[in-house]
Amino acid sequence: MTGFIIACAAMIAAALLWILLPLLRTKSADAATSSKERRLSALAIALFVPALAATLYVTLSKWNWNEADATMAREQQMDELLDQLKAKLAENPNDVNGWLLLGRSYGSMGKYALAVDAFQNAYDKSQGENVEAVIGLGEALAMTDEASLTGRAGRLFEEALAKAPNHPKALWYASIAALQSGDLRKGRDRLQLLLAQNPPQELRSVLERQIQDLNQQLNEAGQGGPAATAASEGAPAATQRSIRVAVSIAPNVREQLKGGPLPLFILARDPSAGGPPLAVQRHSSSDLPLTVELSERDAMIAARTIASVPRVQVVARLSRSGTPQAQSGDYYGEAEYDFSKASGAGGSTLNITIDRAVP
């Protein structure tokens, strides 16, 4: 906020100089006779313009100064409390509950890398026996890198379920991990266990839809029982939906790339809904230009693929953070693809140029 005010003051000063300098210059004897009037005009403008700017800003701006001050005060208070907690942990490093509190605090602030360190300490100090430490570490790892759900984070949630089979958060993340690994039945079964715990209505609706989608996929895959298996015998394999995407990079963006190559994520999303991408591939900026084919096999969650929507938004993003989530400073390009207007399994090629930056 201080920087914003300084910037505003600087712009007002620049505007005043631009207006006042011509008034203060004396170019002839006739102008010299009116120098007093010029100085009076300059003084009036110097007082009037800042006053008018401040009045208009206060009147028309929707900025809540009280809320901004309160937010800043809360952040300062949180920083002070965290400093006190870290000081206590330095004196008593075996305090598992203290490490858990620190990890939860960092997680609520979105500082997941720091949360990983805190939960790792809790995990180590408890020798992996504290369920909350196991789940907290798995969640922080998953939030830092979604791919870890098929790696260490997924193993941690399995470990947590072995200790607490009905833990809601462990069931949720373990179901996502199972779906990402392609085990639809295990993912569905865990969602059903979560649904049986009488969750809030909003979550219940989400779980019911997800379970219904998985049941349909299991039936289509011939895993829903003898009837489904018999119906699928001798049937030809279904043609998978796919999108051919040609990705290039604008010259002005290429000139700004410094250092080593950046991860390149090519992903498809449902433009009418949020949630994880329907398909995603990882490449490198050194591969550009390139052409790839996004298909149902590239789904992050088996129940949500590009076959479940009529059109998708395809994004090609060069990630400075190394994660698929958009961060300020990333470079990207995007385009929409309508399956109803495409012919054949892959349809026409969708051309995307990486030509802008995430603000």
C-alpha cells in the first residue's frame, strides 16, 4: 500500500511539472510583466490538482482502506505468532504438536513448501506414527506437486489409511491417487466410504456425481459385473477422443527466456467448470515448436477426460515454478476446441502460439 501511495504521488508530481513549467517560463518582456499572474496560476494549480485527485479517488474508489489496514495487521500478527512458535520449536524440537501447528499455519497461508518442512519434522519426530503428521505431509506434497499423488504423497495416504481406515481427508486424497493411477474401482470404493460418513450436502452432491460417473465407466470397461463383461466380449475397442495440438512460441517471448529450458505444460480444461485439467502433458521449452496429441489417456482423473465435454480450452504454458498451476511470470497461449465441429478421431490441428505472460 505504501508503494502504491508513493507511485500516485510521483505521477501527480510529474503531471504538475508538465503543467507548471510552461507557466513559470518567461519568454519576453511582455511575459515578464505578467510573471506575478503566472506564479499565482501555478500556485493555484499546484494546490487544486492534488486536492481534486485525492477527492476523486476517495469518492470513486472502491478500495476499503479499513479492510486493507486490518488485513495487514492480521498478517503482522500471524508473522509474530509464527516467529514465537518457531522460537519454541528451536528450544523443544521434539514437540510434534508444535510442528503440526506450524505446518497447518503455513498450509492455510498457501506456503506449501514451508508446510512440507514442518510436517516432515512432525513425521520424523513421531517416527511416522502420528496420523495427522502423515496426512499433513501428504497433503502439503500434493499441493506442491500434483504428480506426487502417484508417488510419495500417494504412499503416505495409503500409510494413513492403514492406521485410520475411515479418516475423511485420507480417503479423499487416496481416492484421487487411485483414480490418477487408473484404479477406478479402488477410487470409487474410497469415495463410497467417504459418502457413508454423512458429509455436508454440498460435498455429498459432488461425491454422488463422481461415484455415478465411475460406476458408468466401470460398466463401459466391462468391470461392472458379468452382464457388462458379456456385453463387451467381441466388441471392438472404442475409439479414443483426441486433439492434435501444434504449439509454437512468439519471437518476443523467446527473446525473454533466459537460463535453462522451462517446463512446458499442454493441458485441456472444461471452459464451463473448474477442477483439475481433463488432460495434461509435460514437455520442455527446448522442444518448441512441437505437435502433440492430447487424448483420454492423458487424464489426471480417470472419471474426467476430454470425452466428457463437448468442447475444451487448450492451454500451452511455460512454467517458471515447474508446476501446472499458473503463476505470475509464466508465458502461455490458449485456444478453444469444439469437438462437434471436428471430423475424425483427432479432428483438425489446433494451433497455439505462446505469446503472453501471466500478470
